[in-house]
Amino acid sequence: MGRFAFIGDEYLNTDHILSITIQESDNTMYIELDNGRTITRPAEYQLDIFGDLDIVRVIPVRECFAEIRSGNSAVSKIPVNLLAVTANGELRPLDTRSSPFDFMDYIPGFHGLIWPESSN
């Protein structure tokens, strides 16, 4: 059985999706299902359907940092303790400085992850 994605007023089994078309002019998403039905929803639900927000595994890491760049060219490094594997296959850093956790790549100025070179 597949993942279920919330699409406004119902949950949809993502195994039954044949195609998704997004009409950018009005931000509408058309979801074609394997039973011939087409569901129309706002495109804001695409992250749920594609699995961008669905964490399937958490990986502890050491000596990893998120690089954050501000408008004045200042660079800061925030320690990363956990990486999340999402349902769409992405590897995303988790911000564990507060609860609930959130994805670090949403922080304004997020530039990427840094692993210092080994001194061995």
C-alpha cells in the first residue's frame, strides 16, 4: 500500500495517481487517477503528493553544518545533527534547535551543507 496525501477534503492513495498537471495561470492542479477520475485541487497540495514533507527515515550525522548567508555577505554555520530522507528521495537537514523540528532548507539564506575535510 502506498502513501496517503492530504488534498484538502480527502486523503489520496498516491499509488493510484497516473499523472499530475499544474496550470500555473490559476495555480490549479489536475490529478488523473487510474479509475478514470480527475481531481482538481489548488497546487499548494503538490508538496504533500510528491512527498517533499513526508519523512521516511532520519539519519544522525556528525561534523555537518548548514551554511546560511545573509544579505550583507555574512556567512554563519549552524550545526546539523539529523538529516531527513523524504518520500520523494531528497536528503534534507533538520533544524533541531527548537521543537517541533523543521527543515533547515527553509531558513532564509540557506546555501547548503558543509562537511569539514578530515584532518587525518
